[in-house]
Amino acid sequence: GESVGLHLPTLSVQEGDNSIINCAYSNSASDYFIWYKQESGKGPQFIIDIRSNMDKRQGQRVTVLLNKTVKHLSLQIAATQPGDSAVYFCAETYTGNQFYFGTGTSLTVIP
Amino acid sequence: GAVVSQHPSWVICKSGTSVKIECRSLDFQATTMFWYRQFPKQSLMLMATSNEGSKATYEQGVEKDKFLINHASLTLSTLTVTSAHPEDSSFYICSAKNSGRGSEAFFGQGTRLTVV
């Protein structure tokens, strides 16, 4: 398998601020990446994806940046809301089938 | 669309018994499904890739005789944890790819297994 997290980093932000969540992926051959949001006791929920031929992609309130040189992804959430509190994972694939998940970051939004 | 449902959501079983978890794609056909395991405050670990009509492909370190996977139809994959022990207690999550919709995988809500 690929990188597996043993400890969950945490990030706390004030409501209304922007959040930046980072992810280092492990396989330079990975060509497709997805950010997922996971709330407690639930399965992951798709947020946004990006292919390796892009370095930036924007969605509604979210932006994903990809730096292939250093194998780094970031997820930016604008105007963070309490409902954004969750664990965020990046997932990579180089097969187009199997997805391997990063460590994850626990985001807490302070009202 | 693209709903994946797991059953049961939560199960408690006695040590030594076997438990079957179902993963269904409700509104699309999934030739490939995936099974993950997640311990508290940790990431999802891919266990195996389930292919409709053929044997599952297991990730390194995952015991195929312990975690039996069957993908008998385009909408159903099952994971059976055989002779479960307390260390098998975990959150098991499946995902499915829509055969006709590119790369995105859709996840079930997960199954919490507790072995006592």
C-alpha cells in the first residue's frame, strides 16, 4: 500500500477565516487526486478532485493546489463554517482504480 | 445518483464467529468495488479490490483467508471477516466506481465492527 497515517494532525480556525489543509503524497506516478471530507462515524464524502496535468482547480468555496515537484496537495476552504468541521483526507491513485489515503487532518471550526 | 450503501451499519459479534458486511451500489453498476479498514483517528487503509465475477486482489499484508470478498453481481460486494477476534474491531468502509463515469469512487457509510 501507500502512505498510511498513524497520528491525525489537527487544525483549528475561526469561523469566517480561510483554512488550508496540506497533504504529502507518496507516489510520483500518481496522476489523479481527490480530497474527501469525513464526519464522525460516516464514510468519506467527495469534495474536489484534480488530475496531474493541472496545478489548480476551484470549486464552490474550495480550491485544490497540486505541486508535483514536491508531491504536495493542499485544500483551501474559503470562509470556513462550523459545518466544515470534519476530518479531511487526500487520496491518490496511479492505477486509476485503487485509491490510497493520506494521513488526514482534523479541522475544527470555532464559532 | 451514485449512492453506495453498506449493511449493517454497526455489528457486535463474539470472538470466533464470522461476520458478513454487504456493500451495494444502489443506482449504478460497479464492476469494481474496494474495501477499506479504518482504526480510530487514523486514515483509511485499502484492504482489497473486489472485481465482479473474479477473485479479489488483496493489498500486501491483508490475509485473504481472513477477509473473504465476493463480488457476485454488478451491484453487490460482500466482505466476510472470518473467525473474528477483538483486534479485527474496526470501521470497514467500501467504495464503488461507476463503470460509466470515470475515475471518481463513491463511498458507503461504513460498518462499525466490534468483536467481544
